[in-house]
Amino acid sequence: MSIVIDIHQFPCLNDNYGYLIHEPVSGRTAAIDTPDAAKYLEEASRRGWTITDIWNTHWHPDHAGGNLAIKEATGAVITGPAGEAAKIPGLDRPVKGGDIVAFGGVEALVIDVPGHTLGHIAFHVASAGAAFVGDAVFALGCGRVFEGTMPMMWDSLKRLKALPPETQLYCAHEYTASNARFAVTIEPENKALKDYVAWIEKQRAANAPTVPALLKRELETNPFLRADLPEMQLAMGHPGDAAATFGEIRSRKDRF
């Protein structure tokens, strides 16, 4: 039986997106990360929801900084990466890849996606066709490799690439316009990318979000997810080596 959930997306801080998942049968509501406690509590209150759960993807302050304030206000149970347990404020339940997180009738598979940080995780809610990916991957981009290695990050992206292509990726930031400017330097003749860029320009001109990102479209356009293609490997100077090709693309983006 499929479970109907409400996913509420809203902007917060400078360029973050906040997410609330509400399961109407149980009445429970999960906050995906907590960049801005006041904004999360306000958005939940406007809908008559109470935040009962917090799911953290990683320890960075713009993802876990509001944990304690929300927990104090609502008593929410905090779930987060076991690999970063010492850095997640108020953590109640440490989890790792392969674990199942559930509330009400909703289940999410935890996926290990280290690289941006060493313990980064994502939550795949298969019944909703949704994956909450934090800073692991963005529309036309991916997170900077701050704590891990390029091969580690590529392995993480492969796990996300393996999700059903119709999965919506709920990324944590509105970085898409700048990511698009870089992506076209890597594949200037990619027709799907050109069409995507035109859509992005219209969305941003209307101050509309470009997130969530459809995985199928990202597989056709996001250079970071395309490092396993022979033509991409050849263009980046690393034939036969997907991890090195990814590393070259990520290094170029870091200098862009």
C-alpha cells in the first residue's frame, strides 16, 4: 500500500531549502535538516503541523544548527549519521547506510554518501519517489569534497545514480544557475543540457525554484554524474577511469 505524504519545501537562510515531510494518518512531521529553526517552526505552525522528527544529512551548521531549538520547542526525535554522531547536536538515533528510518507509515532507506563530509547520508523515501540528499548532489552539481576523497565522492554519487530514474532529488541549496554556467563548459553541445539551462533561466527569472531535480534529467545533463561515460572520460583526459574523471570535473568546478 502506498503512503500519501505531504512534502513542503521553502527557502531559508541565503540559498538553503527547508523540507518538512508530513504523514497525515499519524500526524507526524519530519524536518529534513534544520538550517533555520525559527523558519521551520513557523512553516510547520502555518500548516497546523508539529515537528516530531528531525532527519539530519550531515553535521554542517546550515543543516544541523537548528536541532536543539526545534527539539526544545517540540520534543522532536533527532536521527542523523552515526559517522558524525559527536557533531550532530541532540542526536537521539545514529544511523548508517542500509538502515530504515520510519515514522507513521513512512519508511526511508538510509544511504551512505560520504565525500562532502565523512558521514554524510541521504534518505530515500521510495513510496514517494523522493530522495533527500543534503549537499551530496545538486541540480547540475554536487557538493564540494571537503572531508573525503574524489573516489569516495564518486562512489557516493554512483549510489544515488542507481536510484529509480523518476526519483525527485530534494537538494539543500538553490545553486542551479551557477552550476549550469559551469556545466555548459564541460558539455557545450549537450542538447538536453541546453534545454535544461533554458528552463532554469525561466524559473530563476520568475524567482521560482529549480529544485527538486529529476534524477533522469540529471543523468542526462549533470557532468558530475556522467564521469562513467567514455566520451566524458576522454574529454577530461582520463580514459577508462571514472573516479579520476569525476575528480577532474570537480577540480575544474572548484576553480570556476
